[in-house]
Amino acid sequence: MSSKYHEVYGAWQKDPEGFWAEAAADISWYKLWDKVIDPYTGQYGRWFAGAECNTAYNCLDRHVEAGRGDQAALIYDSPVTDTVRTYSYSELTDEVATLAAVLVDLGVKTGDRVIVYMPMIPEAVMAMMACARIGAIHSVVFGGFAANELATRIDDAKPVAILSASCGIEGSRVIEYKPLLDKAIELSQNKPTSCLVLQRPQAPASLISGRDYDWAEAVAHNKGKDRKAGPVAVKATDPLYILYTSGTTGQPKGVVRDNGGHMVALKWTMTNLYGIKPGEVFWAASDVGWVVGHSYICYAPLLHGATTLVYEGKPVGTPDPGAFWRVISQHKVAALFTAPTAFRAIKKEDPEGSFIGKYDMSSLRTLFLAGERADPDTIQWAEAKLKVPVIDHWWQTETGWAIAGNPVGLGMLPVKYGSPTVAMPGYDLHILDEAGKPVGPGESGTIAVKLPLPPGCLPTLWGNDARFRDSYLAHFSGYYSTSDAGFIDEDGYVYVMARTDDVINVAGHRLSTGQMEEVVATHPDVAECAVIGVADQLKGQVPAGFLVLNAGVTKDAKEIEAEVVKLVRAEIGPVAAFKNVMVVNRLPKTRSGKILRGTMRKIADGESWTTPATIDDPAILEEIKDVLSGRGMTS
Ligand code: COA
Ligand code: AMP
């Protein structure tokens, strides 16, 4: 099939408002918009201004009304608890409406914030949907973050309530969430009035009287009375959720998502980018704590009337590297979406792909990869073993959906390894040099999106328009800066090569080395430090920390290194995967005192490097190289 991509992208270029108005016809609105985009409101304009809608209604009730009530909406597959449970659209709608009434009982009103701190269980999706149903703004916090990170988010979002579970299960380990939740609330200034806690049998938690409520009891109580809430009409421009993501400082950025534009964009992608039909099973093997989980576990498949899969397991070890293939065959998954790191983990344990042959994989049509650069080796291995197209696509928490991809629904374009293919409609991509001047095909620079951003992208940062402008709009007038560097070739294929800031990507998880430095620097024996991301065969990148100790410290360096590892784990969380730390005598710096992190990374990654002309003392780079090779850390 020849691709309709160029025709569709051209139609968007010719009439962007007409394009998105047509896409918006796939959504059910209580009130239509006054303007498709109002260029005079918000930071760069607002989509579907004046319209009213409800996201949960579009994800649930609408399909029940259209006759999909008995179809599976959500399949929960949990190898770690040996559970498979399916919710039909009718059942999920009832569960969500009942939980929404519990939120109302807890005093949650439209516009209030609710933090969701939960593992990969169906109740996490129900929690998000219940908030959407009553117009409350959810903020999901990933389970791998430590109490301090949760506290930071509590203080920024100021939630009325927190929804949580007593524990998560990571492979064979039970991680108690409740002590982390209690600690976070203790640390925070803006304490929520209530917590709803789902008790899991693996580690029931003790509840604090007057603040904590038992989830199952509250839901059962409302079910007994047939008490339900919502859906309420909210403005298309009202926030649906806040999702915190790493920025360049310890203070995470609260990415805001609206209701209307988000629905329009996500619904469009299900058909045109992912090539999925309503009724098919779409599996995003991510976590609801990340943007992929928000968009493609929770919202998009349900907006589309497809079946979503909530998987509480890992690609390997639950129980073996055939875990993904078992799920695909058991639930007839049509498309899998995950991060390349998951495939590297599988390939490491089963290089021949011998587990694939044990399962009937005939339902799988496409594999989608995102979250980090997809290395050609991983793509080619997956293509050869799965015998389906493997699509790399590029996006960010900020955009909520793909900036560039290969549109399977419109007909695939030829794959060029190393490129996530072409700009999606809505994104007018330009490569800019440092002065903000567009460069030619094949030339590298910062990848920027000409404003306005398309529907679904962040309108601002929570409570901080100024930080939004500073972080994204101030670099290049009239553009959103992605902070990703790369180039576009003669055929319009985009290549995303590296971040231009200190954000690193560890196993598909976005982390800030600047934030890690802030934590490391609090150790009493550390005079100064640098944290860089170094290449890792499994996780893509892992952090490496370099410490210079205060004069006169007599404690053993190994002991301090171990303390620093513990400190980052305690302050940021295990997800930081901060395990490589080394004490050095000095850090390489320019004469003006700037630490040469880029050169340190090149040394660690075994790339060619030159001594910067502005270096203070060239000998320090050799010292760093020696320390790294002493740890077996130079590639
Ligand atoms: N709750 C609590 N702890 C968590 C957690 C959660 N939800 N998720 C991860 N952690 C912990 C892990 O147990 C691990 O702890 P450890 O240092 O004590 O072993 C640590 O955080 C690092 O986790 P991770 O980076 O995921 O490493 P891993 O070795 O456990 O697994 C992979 C590696 C590749 C198997 C795993 O990262 C994976 O499946 N990735 C899939 C891609 C993905 O989900 N990407 C998200 C964006 S699409
Ligand atoms: P996150 O906000 O966690 O989704 O991370 C976004 C960042 O991950 C981007 O800015 C990129 O640096 C990187 N990224 C995501 N997907 C890709 C991809 N397909 N190719 C290259 N980099 C990617």
C-alpha cells in the first residue's frame, strides 16, 4: 500500500484548523468550540477554546451507549500475582463512576488535584479516569520515586487527596508504598486531607485514622447504595492532568495536559499512526507513571474503543524472557508499544529469540518503540525475530504523543534505521543553529517546533507560565525548543541524536543529572561533584558520579561512595539507577570554572575527544580516564 502520509501532512499544512476540526468530529462534545485555536489566549494559543467535554465519558460511557458494553475495555495481566482479570466497558464504566463518587465523598471537587501513587494495577487507571470524570486533575507519581520526590510533587500540586496502594511488586520483591507515602506527607508543607489506600494482600498497610480510608470498603459502600458520580462537563482547555518530568534542576516540571486537544490528538493517532481498529487489543508495556502510560495505557486505547492491557510484570524474569510473547499470544495483542531497553533486556537473556517460537504470535502486526533512541541493532533483532514492522517514534512528556513517527495507519514509509521517520501532522519541525537560524538538510542543530504546538501538547507548566516560557519558548522566538539535537535529511526523515540539556535517559526513564548533583552535593564530605550519563548496553544510559572530597576528610573513599549511592536512592529513588560513583582528586574545568561534563562523557563512552582549548589543566582529563578505566568504565 502506498502511503497517504504526504497527502495528509500536506492537508494539515494547507489548513491546520480545518484538519483538527475534522479530527475533532471523532470526539463527543457537550458544547462545540468557538475557535479551533484561539491564538490570543494561553502561552501560544489554546485549542478548542469555548468547547466543553468530558474525557472519561469519551473513554467509557460513550462506548457503552454505542453498544460496546460487553467488549473488553481493560485486561489486567499480572504474572507477579498470577492474576488475569478482564473488565468490559460496562464494568469499567461502573467501577470508575463508583470510585468518582468516593472522591466526591472525600471532598474532591472539579479543578482539585489528586495524586495517584500506584503500581500497575487496574485501579490505577480507574483512579485516573475517576478524576477525569469529575473534572479533578490527577497527577500520577511513578512508584520508583522516593518519598522526597513524592513530597516535592505534593507541594507543587497541592492535592486534596492521594490515591495509593499498600504495595507494588517488582519482580519477586514486594515494595511497600505506604511508608513512602507517609514519609512524603510528613515532609510536605501542603498536606492532603485524605488518602484512599488499596490494601493488597502481599503487604497490607496500617491506616491512619481520620486521614486514610480503605479503598475496597469505600467502593463497596458506594456500590451498595448504587452511588455514582459524573461525568461533568469541563472546558476543553481545563487541565486533565499534571505529569511531573525532569528538568534541569531538582524542581521537576509539572507538564499540564488539557482535555479537548488531548482527546482529539490521541484519537487521531490510534487510527492513523498506530493503525488500530476499535475492538483490537493495544498493549503499551510501560507504566502509568510515565507519559507513555498516560497516553497509551490509559487514554488513547479507551478513547478509541480498543482494549488496553495493564501488565504488572517485566520483560524478563516474570518468569522468563518469553513473558511478552506469552501475553501477546494469550490476549491476541495487535500492537505492542515499549521502550528499546525492554528488547535489549530480552535479547540479552534470549539472544536467539528461542522463546518466541513457543507462542502463537499471529495476532501481532506491529511493534512500536519510543522513550529513548532506538539503536539499529535492537530494531533489526526485533524485526528478524518477530517478523513484523518495527516502528521507532519520537516524543516527549511535554508533547503527549509522537512528534515524529512512521504512520502505519496511513501506510508505512520506508524505514531508515536510526530515524524515527517523519514529522506528524501538527508539527512543523525545523533544525536551528545556536542563533536560531534554520540550517539545511543533513546539518545538525536543535530540533524546534514552529508554534503553535499541536493539540495534545502542553499549554503550560503547572502554576508556572514563566518557567514554561523560559524552558521552551525563550531560546528561539516563535518556536518550541525540544532540547533534542539532531538533523533532518533530504527526504524529511528526522534523526534525534542527543539532548542539549542535562537530561539523561535510563532504561527509557527520563532523569536529570543536575538534580542528582544537587543531592550528591548535600553529602557532608563532598566538596564538589559532577554527574554525567554514560552509555550502557542494557539501559541506554546510566548515571556516573564523580566526587571531590573536602580537604581533611579521612574517611575511606569507598565508604563515602556507598553513602552517596544510598543518598541518591533515598532522595530520588531506585529508578535513578545511581550505582557508579568514584572519588577523584579534581574535576576538569574550563578557566572560567565550567565543569567539562561533555568531554568526561566522551572519555567514558570511548568516543574520540579533544582537549578543549579553554581547559584549566589538561592533566585532569587523563586522571579522569585513569579512574574510569580502573572501574572498567571506558568503552
Ligand atoms: N516501583 C518501585 N521500584 C521500581 C519501580 C516501581 N514501579 N520500577 C522500577 N523500580 C526499581 C527497580 O526495582 C530497580 O530497583 P533496584 O535498583 O533495587 O534493582 C530500579 O528501580 C531501577 O529500575 P529499572 O531501571 O526499571 O531497572 P530494572 O533492572 O528493574 O529493569 C528493564 C530493567 C529494562 C527490564 C526495565 O527498565 C524495563 O522493563 N523497561 C521497559 C521500558 C519502560 O517501562 N519504559 C518506560 C517508558 S516507555
Ligand atoms: P520523556 O519525556 O520521558 O518521554 O523523554 C523524552 C526524551 O526521550 C526526548 O526528549 C528524547 O531525548 C528521548 N526520546 C524519546 N523517544 C525517542 C526516540 N524515539 N528517539 C530518540 N530519542 C527519544
